[in-house]
Amino acid sequence: MLRTRRKPNILLVGIDSLRADHMSCYGYHRQTTPHIDRFAEEGALFERTYSAHIPTTSAYGSMFTGMDCFSTQVVALRHKGPLRPEVKTLAEILREAGYNTSCVGFSGNPASRGFDTYLKYKSWGSWNEGRSHKAQNLNEVALPELDRLARQKERFFLFLRHMDPHAPYLPPEPFERMFYHGNETSRRNKSMEPVMAFKPFRDFFASWMPPGITDKDYVIAQYDGALAYMDAAIQAILTSLEARGILDRTIVVINADHGETLYDHECWFDHHGLYDQTLHVPLIIRYPRKVPAGVRVGGFSQHKDLTPTLLELADIQPEGIEFDGRSLVPMMMGQETSHEAEFYITECTWMRKHGWRTPHWKLIVALEPDFHFKPEVELYDLVQDPDENVNLTGTRPEVVASLRQRMDAWIARRERETGMTNPMLTQSDWHGHEGVGAFKTSQQAYDTLYISDVKQAARIQSESRRPARDEPPKAETEPAPSKAYKQKEE
């Protein structure tokens, strides 16, 4: 039984692949998000929110349950089967509390369980199809649904999943040239040569980038233009709420599942790699009745903190659930400084790695060789080297040993608490190639992993991991090797 008081509506805007540091309200030099900037001035902006479990599948698994990856057992993009039945989703909790629940663009994720209504929109595109109106496509579905929900006597929970910052970056005019005025095919520019030489992704890039592209800055400008276009579309949603007189009676949240690597770390225009370009995400919450306006929260938080926060703001107290995350309300009110400042990080998209992040250090450990031929262990000084360009593994072995010890101790504790194995060790075919198991070498990974075009990328995002609604949990796969691999220098 849920004990509830007067409840607000909840609108959660989840944005795929949105880097916090490319938003003007987070200090970016380009004015990419003027409407979101204004929205942030009316609420609380969290400066250090992290997506601890990359990619989309595991990030939303944490965001929508208040749990970490040990509780959800979701870490891989191609997660097999549904979410554990013992774990309730935010949609399920709110539905039990009497909410009408709808989502747009969110079918197929294990954490999407529990919505009353699932709506789709065209969220991908290619060069041959022309410029992509992703955000407008979403609005054409979301605005009528918002109309329907607002007419009901019950409160509503509406989740909108935006895809504009996710490749392909194809913003419509005039956003295409908003941040670029050069010649993107100049033969003097060689910056795209290593990108187009990367065999696993080059055909995918060719399916949506301009023929003859040579300038990386043009592609980055397309990403920024996509943010600006989406920003305007989000304002249309906020204006709709205001016109109905329900904006101030609605908890509105802007969050992202993960960031984007763009040209960083040779993880070209994607969202793999446990670098802060991928981990650091925006979180902005507006609700005038309980959230102070114009607050910038400097403490650390994670996706697992969002569900407990929304439930506290809505005065909903689900019985029998112990979240791994904690409400952020005390931080917004200045009653707490921060949640945990060091934490476990995972990725299982194109590489299978885990690590430990503190305010000072970042440790990344490969669980098998990766297709970028990166070192087995990476160590970065986040104070002196915030862009994570200098690997200090060879010169600071004592720091590596200390961080490994803290990470291993935390993993052991979570395994004891949950009674389950670290899910990062049960992903033998995480890459989608059945029977291959863990890669033995980086060359094997490089030769095996491949995206041919936009259609295949979309399938990887959805169909390959879509769980049946009532499908029972599948047996866990045979654990992949848990010890670090040994590999010759390439």
C-alpha cells in the first residue's frame, strides 16, 4: 500500500548522448541551450551528476529504479531478458500511486516496464534521407499525448526520450550552420582521416556524414546544432504546460543517460569509454513548490538518486523498497553537501571495462581487450589532467593499487549485500556475437565489431535487446574471465 498526499504531475525529459559540458548553462562557450538555461534559472542545476553505468540500457536501468547495477543486474547495451521482477520501476511505483503513465520513444529498454501507454516517433536518420527533425517528430507525438493526459482527473507521469544528440547528428536548417562557417570538405584539413580509417564505424559514419567530409569541427558543430534545435523543441513542451496552467504543478526534470565522446580519446562520435565526456551528465529539476530557484548544487550525485528524489518531491512513500540511491532534496535545500564522491563505474557497449572514480583519480580496468588497442589499465589525475590525456599507470603504481583495492572491496560488499555476482562478470556475449565469448586480443575485437549503417545502429539500440513484457528472467550466461588479460604491445 502506498501512502500518498496531494501529488504533482511529473515530466521527465531524458536526452540520449547529451554532454553536460556542451550546454551553455554548464559553461560551454557556445549558446547551445538558451531555453534550458532559462529553465535552469527557475530550478536546481546539479553540477556533478554522473552516469555510473554506461550505456543507455544500464543508465536508464539505474535512473528508473533508484538502484545500481548490482541490484538491477543490467550493464550491457544488449541486455538479455527483462528487468529483475524484484526491482520496481518508477512507472510501476507511480501507477500504483494512481498516476497515468506514458512514455515516448522508450520501448525496448528493460527499465521501460510499467507504463500504461507506449508511443513511438521517428528518431533516426541518414544522409540520403536528409536533415532529421527528431525533436519535432517527438513533439508531434508528445503534445497530443500531453493534451490527453492533462484532461484526465488523475495526475500524470510523462517520459520523453530525445535522440537529437545521438548520432546521426543531422539538425535541420538553420541549425546546421549555426556553429560552423568553414569548408567541411577542404583537402587541407586532415582531422577526419583517423575517423574514417576506423573500420568498425567508418561505414556507419559514411551513411550520415557529408561525402568527402574532412573537418572534425563540422561534425562537432552538427552535434551542437542538434542541441540547439532540441532546446527549442523542449521549450515548446514547457510552453504547452504553461498554457494549460500546470507548469508550476508539475515536477519537470531534464536528465541524460550518458554523454558523448565526439573526437575525444579516439572513441569517435559515440558514447563508449569511461571518460568524463561520457560519464558527466546534466540534471536540472524545476518544481517551484519545493525546489528553490537558481540553485547550483555542487555535490556529487548519480542516476540512482533520481527516483528517490522524485518520490520525495511528490510525497510518495513506497513500502518495502530500499533504494541504493538517496533523495537529492537535502542537497537542493543546502542540508547536505554531497552524496558519495567516489564510486564504481562500468561500460559494456563496445568495450567491457570497469573502474573507480574519486574527485582526484580515475582508474579504468579492461576486463578484456578492446577494439581501440588501449592499455589494460588507465589512471588519470582528474585535478591536474581533467581531460584525461596522460595515463599515469606506469609512474603511480601505488595509486593504481590503492584504487583497485577500494574498487574490489566495494564490489565484494555489494555482492554480499545482494547475493549476486557482479554483472560485469556475466557478460560473455555482451557484444552480440553469440558463442564468441570474451575477446582474446584487440585485433579480434577490431575485426569483429562493426556497424554498417544507421539501420543497423537503430536495431542494436532496440530490437536486439527487446524483452518480452512477461518473459521470465533468463539464466545467467557463463561468466567471462574476471581477471585482467595479458596482451602484447601492438
